[in-house]
Amino acid sequence: MAAIPEALQQRVTSYLALDQDEATASLIRQWRDAGDVAALTAALGSPLKFGTAGLRARMGPGFARMNDLTVLQASDAVARHLVATHGLAACARRGIVVGHDHRHHSARFAERAAATFLAHGIAVHAIVGPHPTPLVPFGINRLHAVAGVMVTASHNPKDDNGYKLYGDNGCQIIPPTDAAVAMLMANHPQPTTWDLSALASSPLYHDVTATLVDAYLDAIAALKIKIKTAPPTTSLIAYTAMHGVGAPFSARVFAILGLPPYVAVQSQLAPDPEFPTVAFPNPEEPHAMDEAIRVATEAGMPVVFANDPDADRFAVAERRAGTRDGWIQFTGNEIGTLLAHHLLQLYQADRAASGTAAPTKGPAFVTSAVSSKFIFHLAAKHGGYAEETLTGFKWMGNKAAELSRNGYDVLFAFEEAIGFMIGTSVLDKDGIRTEAIVAQMVYELYARGQTLQQQLDAIWAEYGVFVSQNSYYICADAAKIEGVFQLLRFGRAPIPAADVATLTTADLVYPDTIGPVAVTSVRDLTWGYDSTQPDHHPLLPVDRTAEMITFRLANGVSITLRTSGTEPKIKYYSEHVGQPGQTRDAVARELAEVMRDFLALMQPERWGLQSPAAAS
């Protein structure tokens, strides 16, 4: 039996003094008694920290895991922050929206959070039972709440869970709120209460499920458009909920819009926290949509829709002759292109029908720094406005809210990771609202004898082909990840920590070329450098704790390399814009050549980086 280091033993003692859940506490005692240093270190070594709008981690015992104790500590911190920010009277009057998905322990975590808020005198608007994530940000604005919490790990593996925090504007939190909550969480480790009885007795507890769901669906009914052809009677779409919570909402949306029912992928329709038919419950992952495509093929459906488990993301595939499997799955950038173009057409038609100019500054679009820049070309041609933000809807939602306050009609925001925001009723990605728009688009196009791909081809013929090549490497070793970025920044790696501390932006030595193509500009949002700015300081926020570099090349290719905030991945994103009339294949070949040379610069074999194909 290995001796447990004194510092680790102290953490064991601290944890056991706090955790009243016997299921998790007993495991810590078991590992302590067995001298399992590795298990104790993994569970207790580094406490959970607020990252992508909250917490996300593997479930289990310890300060580094999602469990009752860490949820209580986070909720205590959130409650203290809300009372300090808004005052107790406002918190009691306006309340906080609390929802959860169907994952293991999600319902109990939500109850723990709700009981904690009640103990602090904060009213709770509870969405009872598993529901889509977008209901929480929708509910915040609908109920004028001070905040919202959604217990979900979205499309992460089944052993994970998360705690997503929204502010009073219905957007995911951004700095400095995350740091303020993290400090309170560290400074107040003792939970205020483990007692759940207030959920049944407190006058501050309100079950808003039915009224909020009805209001959410009413808002989707407002998205109904008059299809210019005969009402559709034949189903075209197969749908998978990816073992998540989206199916009941999707069924009601199709009915509200007057569309034929979808063909259900029955094996994936009911919520199941084990996600038994997919390796990863993320429609973007290789083979995740195979079962849905099989069902659609057998049923003769030309289109497949998919939500991720908490229904905030949306994916679509279409039957296409001549492809290897007979189907093509659209990328997030391609779906974003179709939606942006379609929503602008609807907006313009609405303005023309009203016979008046827009009483605002006009249409606006938002995208992330790693997503397609098609919306900039679209906005420029049609007198609109477009802006990019850092990666993630915590940034895009807040930017959309800002633009709306400043007099713009925000039509659309999207990220390449199949996240789409339609209008501003929900200031976050919403797979259900997106599905409503795309379903109507499908039926109108097919009634005219067109496909989604043909519509995309028509857009590209007008604006030029936008081709992306995005993927990732898996790497859980922080030192190796740091080495990859050091190599690209300084031309050498690994660099001793003592030497890193002395480096400045004057020491940056980025590649001059990628293969034979010259690098024309570099933006480094980790080190705070942008060669296109007169003072070399980026316009977007700088974060030394997150790696992100963008290279722009002489042939028009842009490449961004960044670390994930929720997974052990190094992600890369690239886009090449062809000239009108240039074929997609030609543009794709040019981009593939550049990316081959760029990935070689990273030296993946040296660092032991694992590709998705090697991992599957």
C-alpha cells in the first residue's frame, strides 16, 4: 500500500469533513484506506473551476469532479454573487431559473442547486423534469429573472455532467462574473444546506414548467412562414434526438408549423443517459448519425435532422447521389451559410411587405472567430452589419444583446460547432428554434424541386465557395500542448518554465510561410499580438490561460489553432474562399494542400497527438 503524501492526506480530510453524500464520501475513504494515491490525486488534486460559463467535468467523488458537494459549493457561490449584485429583495422577487437534462444525477444536482438558492432567500423558477437547455435562457428573459442555471454536459460523454450559469440578460456568463463566482466558491467551501425539504415547503419555490414550455413554443410559432407552394403532406425528414431530450419538442414544433410528422429514429428517440447506440452523443462526431441515416434510407426520407442530447445544437444530412455512402452531412459553416442567407431573405421580404424601412439600424449577424466569414460578405452586399467574437455563445450571445440594444435587428448568430441562434428570443444556441426554420426551408425547397445542397450551390455561385477544414487532435498532456504552441510562436520547444517567464512579444517568431504560401498576418489572443493593428494589440479580448492563434495567408486561407475549454483537444479551423464560378473541389484541394503543410508544422508525431480516426 502506497503512502499518501501529507498534502494529499490533508485534502482527503478536508473533503470528508464537507461531503455528506455517503456514496461519494465512501469512495474517498476506500481509496484512502487502500493507499490509492492515483485515484485520490485525480479526484482531489485540482478543484473544479468555472470555465465555459460554469462547470463541466466527470462525475464522481472529489473536489475535481461533479458531485453533490461541488454543485452545492458552486450554488452557494452563485447565490452570494447574485445577492451582492442585485440585492436580496430583487433576488426574492425576480428569482433564478433552474433546469436540467436527463443525465445521471442531473435531477438531483438541480434540486441541490434550487435548495441552496432558497436557503439564501432567492426565489426559484424550477423547470421540473428533463428539458432542452434553451428553455433556461428563454425563461430568464421571459420571467425577468436575475440568473439561470442549467445542469447539463451537453454532448459530452456519459460520465460527465455540468453546471451552466446565465446572467440576468439571458446570456452565458463572461468575465468578470466567472472569476467572482470562482473566488466565492473557493472562499466558502462549507455548503449552506444539504436539506431539500424547502423544495416542497418554501413559498419562494415555483414550478414554471408548463407555462414556460407553452411560452417557448408560442415564440416558435411566430417563426412560421407562409410556404409559397401547396401545403406539404408527405414526410421528408427523419429525426434523431441522440438519446436526449429534444424529441417531444421537435414533434410539437412540426405540428405547430403545419408540417408532416418526422420519421422517428426510434432507437435514439427516448432520453437515455447511457447513450447506448453512439460512442459520443455529438452529431458532429464520425458515425454518430449512422443510425439515423440508416433509418432515413429505409424509410425513403431525403433529409435527416439531429439534435445533440440537450437540444441546443442542430445537425442536418441530405441524401446525395454520387457520394460514398449516398449521403452528405453539412458542416456547421454550411448550415450557417444556408440559414444566414435564408433569414436575410425573410427579413427583406417582411420589410418589403410592410412598405416601410426598418425602424432600426438594419440587420445584423454575429459569428465566432473560428467560424465562416460568409456573413461578412452577405452583410456587405445587402447593407447589413456583421461582427465576430471569441469562440462560444457566451461571447456571441452577449454581443447580440449589445447590438440589439444599439438598434440593430439581430437576425442570426452561429458557430461552426453546429450552434445556431435564431433572432433574440433565446440569446444562446437553440437546436429547436433552428430546426423550425430549417424544416420549413426543406419543405419549400423540395416543393420547388430543389435540395439543400442545390440551394447552397446557388449561394456559392453568387458569393464564391466557402470551404472549411476543421478537426482536432486529442491530447491530455498540458506540457505537450504547450510545446505545440511554443513551436509555432517561438520556433522552438519545449522551453523551460524559467525561460518562458522572461519572454515578451518581442520574442515572438511566427512562421513566415506555410508550405510555399506566405503568412500575411497573425493574431495571437493568448499573447496579445495582432500584426494587423497599428499598436499590435488585438481588438478581441486576450486570455493567457487559453491558447489561440490565427494565421492569414496570401492566398486567402485563414487558419486558427486553439485549445478546447471543455475537452482534452487541440482544435484547428480553416477556411478558404473561392472566386465566383470556381468549383468547390478546386477550392477544397487548395485548402487541403495548405492544411497538410500546416499540420506538418505542428509535428503531431513528436508530441504524440492523436487524431479522431486513430482514437475511434
